[in-house]
Amino acid sequence: MSKKRILVADDQDEILSLLKDSLSNAGFDVALCKESKDIIHLIKTFHPDLILLDLLMPELGGFEICEILNSDTLTRGIPIIIISGFGDLVGVKKAYNLGVVGYFVKPFALDDLTKEINKAIANKEQAL
């Protein structure tokens, strides 16, 4: 069985490093994206099974990225979990309305995030 692929998009080096190490140790193939302008190209070349997406990034924000991914038939079905420094109810509702499958406020528990990732990937596979 091949490793599941996760794309982590965040503009904070500490978060990228932490998630790369943690998710790699959990058996995932991990790609990192620090620049939101590069995310669409990276998704189409890396073909992730799931995306971890920060909402507040320079140039394109997480909401805009979700809208772009939802409008493309090649990327529409990829589960997205938000990782954000903000957990206001309006933002959380907007994210779920855009189709995200999970929302974690920084700082988050890595074990909980890993469980949610595994659940989202399993749900995606069952739907196929």
C-alpha cells in the first residue's frame, strides 16, 4: 500500500517543520507549500490525498484557495482541513460552507490532527 500524500500550506516555518516531521513519522508522504501562489500548481503535480491549509497567508487566503479548488474538477474532491490561528465562529462556519472537513485552531494537538487526517482520508476512499 502506498503512502498517503498530504500537502501542508502555511506561511510559518515552525508549523511547516513540525507538521512535516510529525506526519512523516506517522507514515505520510508530505509536501510543503509556504507561498499560497504556488499551491494550485503543487496540488496538480503532487496529487495530495488531503490538504492542511492555513487561512491567513500572503496573496491568496485560505478561503480563496478553497473556492479555487472547489471550482476545478481535478481538485474538488480533495479533503481540506484548516489549521488557523483564528477560531471565530463566522470564519469556522464559512470554512465548513466551503466544504472543509476539519478545522483546527493553533496550537493544536498533533494526535487529534492525525486522527482527523486518517478519518478524512478513509471517508474519501469509502466515497469512491
